[in-house]
Amino acid sequence: MFSKLNFVLLVAVTLSALYVTDLRMSIKRQTHLYGKGQEEEIRLNQDRAELMYERSKHSDAQQVEQAALQMKMRKPTPEETVALHN
């Protein structure tokens, strides 16, 4: 009887240890994935900010071009261009 109880306790402790080990590895894996996700979020936010900046540069140029067309303006020719020297 005593040896059967010892065997049952040994199996219970072993299964418990395996469960705790698996749980710790799962937590470690999830923490690693969370960190990777945060890094990816930061990178994507930086990319978005750069794209928004590029878009604003292009939209400003388009607005200037549209305003120039409305005012019937054109680019000067080389003959009309004057260079100033100090």
C-alpha cells in the first residue's frame, strides 16, 4: 500500500512539474511574441509617419500647381530667368 501511494505521488509530482514547465515555456513564448509585436508596431508607425510626410510634400506641390493653373501662371523660360550674383 505504501509503495502504491508513493508511486501515485511520484506520478502526480512529475505531471505537475511537466505542466509547470510547459506553462513557463508558453509564457516565455507569448512574452517574446508580444515584444516582437511591439517592435513591429513601432516600425509600422515610423513607416506611416514617413509616408504621411511624403504625401504632404506631394500634396503641397499639387496645391501650388493647381493654384498656378487657376491664376494662369506658367514656368519661366530660360530667357526670362535672371541670375543675381553678389
